[in-house]
Amino acid sequence: VIAFERGDALFVFNFHPGNSYTDYQIGLGWGEPMRCVLDSDESRFGGQCRLEYGHANTFPILGGVDGRPHSMKLYLPSRTCQVLVKEHLIEGGIRVFVSKEFLADHGLTSTSQVKAQFQMWENGKKVVGPRKPFDKDGILHLKDAIDAEFKLEGPGGQALDCKASKDGYFRVYFTGDYTVCGLGYLANGSPDDVKFAPVVPKAKSLVDEPKPAAPKAAA
């Protein structure tokens, strides 16, 4: 078992090929409840979903151990890793905005014309979830979510694909604010935080330019 802190995250690996450990106590430098935001046993990685509890619940902080001021107990299945963060870092969920440039590029004027179609994992398979509209402030707010996969649809089911992914889905892997920009990609931050690239004028085509007349031969 290897456990270490980097930034605001705790990484825990159990490399044993067969041994799993219940209530494995790990020393911590933080005295704040922790939540799991990523683990290798998730369905999307071909896992068995044995660590789902930590995604929906916090791990309470216990007394010090191994020379660390605090600790907590975890279930460590064999051949898995987990990433946990301080609970306050994931409060507020995910907020998605859409830039005016993206809307205009699809002939739209407001996020009231847009809905999000979610995709999620159930029993080891991807299933299509419900559609969700943007609120009156133009925000898609997923209050309890840590991550999300979704497509955007315009009026009549018009596809507003993410051009940064092969299947057209936008993907968020951590809480915070995100803005759909450009031709279709996610930028960190709200529209006020994102610096949009200036519009580059199209290059002048040389195909339609008249060719200069050939000089007449001298008599």
C-alpha cells in the first residue's frame, strides 16, 4: 500500500495482487472530512464499483497515526487506487455556462433554447439519462455532482456537439465552473473568467482573383 498527499488531494494505491483491506487506517495532515473523486474500480475503467460509497459520502477524521496529526479508515480492494480531496473543495457541484459566441455559431440567441442530455454508468453499462434545461440565469447547475458527461441539444434536437471528443460528449471530471466555448469545447471558469480568442478573418482566396492578362507579343 502506498499513500501520499499532493496539493489538496490524497492518493492511495493498493498494488497487492490478491489482498484487499477493510478499515485500513491512513495518516493525514488535514483535519477535514474527505471525499473520493476518482477511483480505478469505477465502471468506466472496467471495475466492479466497490468504492462507490466514498463518492457519495465523506470519510470522518480520526486521531493521529504513523506520525501524522489526523487519520481516516478506508476500504482498499486489491489492485486499485483512489483519489480523495477535502470536502469543502467539492461543495457547490458543477456549473456549466455557454458563451455567446458558441450560441451565435449555431444560430441561437439564448440558453433557454438549449438542453443537456446526460450519459451515466449503471451496472457497468453506459445509459442515457434525462434531459435538463439551463436555468433562468443561463446556468446548468449540477449541485450534487462531482463529474458529468453530457451532450447539448438545440431546438428540435439540433446537435451542439463537443468538437474535442469523438462522440460529441462534453466531460467534466471535477466540481467548479465551466464554459462551452468556440466550436465546442469546455474552458475552466465562467464566461467572465474565460479569455476568448479573437476572431481571425478568413484568408482571402486567390482562386477567384482575376489573372493578369498576358503581355502582347511585340510586332
